[in-house]
Amino acid sequence: MATTSITRLYGLGLTPGKLRGLQRISNANGTLTMVATDQNSSMISMMKKATKEATGADREPTYAEIADAKVMLSRALAPHCSGLLVDGFYGYASTVSAFAVPPSTGLLIRVEKSGADKNAAGAPCGEVEPGWSVGKIKRCGADAVKLLAQFEPDELDSAERNFAFTQQIYDECIKHDILFLLEPLHFAYKINGVEEAKDKVAARKAKTVIDTAKYLSRYCDIYKAEFPGTFGVESDAQLVDNLKRLNDACVKPWVLLSAGVDYDKYKKQVDMAMKAGASGILGGRAFWKEFFTYASPADRQKFAETECVKRVQETDAIVKSGTPWFAKYGLTMEDLHGIRTTDGWHARYGGGTATKGAGGPSDPNAVY
């Protein structure tokens, strides 16, 4: 086996913390089957609707009810995925403390605030969850940071703001040596303050998704992309071509989000994406959105442990045919097995120097 300097990984931005994060959230073959449970706004509105239909009570779910639902979903699905995305506000501490995630499943935590402020044109501008930070995510033991950045290249003001926000989080993740997953989303129906018809939005979606990857995919470690097009708007042949262009535009390994589509449609999207070069998925509502149509915890648990698990297992089988994350970097598993450091790497790591005491040379005979 050939030996290769760890400098090759450093040159790709794969420092020890980031590499360990990738190992933790990946399948054994380097693909990624990840499930998201961080969609707070969607969960709250769905639970509120189910409660009203069942009891007639028009009330917001309590903090405890949302936290319990997240723990229930995590306990059911975490054993069947390589990584689980949770939020810090409701999800992480309760999920970990309740032993709802097995040691073999990696954990990602979102850093952004739900419902961020909008600019004068009505476009969203991202911000960090109040009281939260990249440093706290690293400190509490997560394997990766996730950021949702709503991005539309043609909405110039918000594009500039969200580009800078993305770079800020990217730099903080480098500082704390933690893996960074970026999720850009295009705007729905409004550009520069002007409402657009749904058919016009659908017509430009593929271009928006591909162009956004050209802007942003270098400022992360894993890029979470929307499906570049719409069934029924473009032909399958055109969608395949769109996916290939998205794959070419992505500088880093990419995974496919679900965007709340029905599971059967998402399953087809995943199959097409894996064939085009994707390394996996990070899906949420496609797996579990009906979970919140049940008013009772017992019915929700039954659905999570049966239908939701079945969906994740089926998708995982497709994902494992995808492109390993390291292949996107031009690496093989054999290359990785041969990576080695040299003496004093621990002192140089993080901007230090390989010296002892008051600037003297390191002692090659010392036992550390």
C-alpha cells in the first residue's frame, strides 16, 4: 500500500475534525443516507392541524409535545440512517439525553433561525438561531453543522447578504474544525418584490438550482441540493440532463433534499440523482410528514416504526449505489487507507508550531 501525506487531505479542506464528521455521517461505502427532523415550523403547523381535527381545540402545540415528537421520530429512524439532522431548540439535547440515536448514527445540527427577517423586496435574509452558534454545536458533540440559506441569484440584495452569511458560517466551521453541510433553497414565487406565477417559477427552477451550485457549493463540505426541475414540466430526459449539469456544477459532494414532496416522487428523484453522481440524500418530510396527521402519540409511534422506517430503508438501498463522497474529491478508499502524518503534526494542527518550551526544537526521543 502506497503511503500519502495528510497534506493531500489538507489541500482539499479535509482536516481531522471535518474528516471525522464525514466518517460519522456516512455509510461504510462513503455514501450518505441522512434524515432531517429539524423542520420546526412545518411540524408545529401540522401538529396544530391534527389536534384541531381530532379535538376541536385550536391551540399551538407545547414545547414538550414537539420535543416528544422529535424524540419519537429519532428513535424510530436513527437506526436506519447514517446521519440524523436535528435542531438545537427542540431536538438535540432531548434526543441525545433520551438515548434515541445509536452510537453508529452521526448527528448534524442546524444553525439557522426559522423565519428569518426579510429585506425591502420581501426576500429572506438568513441569521443564526438566537443563543446558538457553530461553537456551541461543536462543543455539544455534534458531527456537523447544517445551514439553510435561501438563495436566488437574480434577487441581488438578498443574494449578496446570504452569500456573505454562508461564507461567515463556512469560516466559523473551519475555525472550529467541524463539518459543514450547506442547503440553499430557491425562493417561491417572488423575485425583487414581484410575485411570479407558479408556472414561471417552475420553468426557471432548474437554472436557479444549477446556478446556485456554481455560486455556493465550494463554501461547504457537503452540498444539499434541490432537485433541478419538476416532473410534468420537463421530460425525464431533460431532468437527467439537468442532474448531470448540477453534478458538474457542484465542487463538493452533494446530496438531494426532499422539499416535502410525496415519498413515491422523492424515491424516483433519488434514483435519478444517484445515477447522475449524487453521494446521498438528506430527506425529511417525504419520509414522515403523515406522522403529524395523527393526533395521538400511539398512532404517531406506530406510523413512525412501520411506514417511515420502510421508506428510509428503501431509500438507503438506492443511495448505496451512489457516488462515495471521497470519489468527488478524486480519492479512493485505498488512497485514504494510506494517509499518514509526520512527527509533530499535533503541534502544527490548528495553527501551532512543532516546538517545545521557549521556541526550542522538539525532542525526537521524548515519549508523548
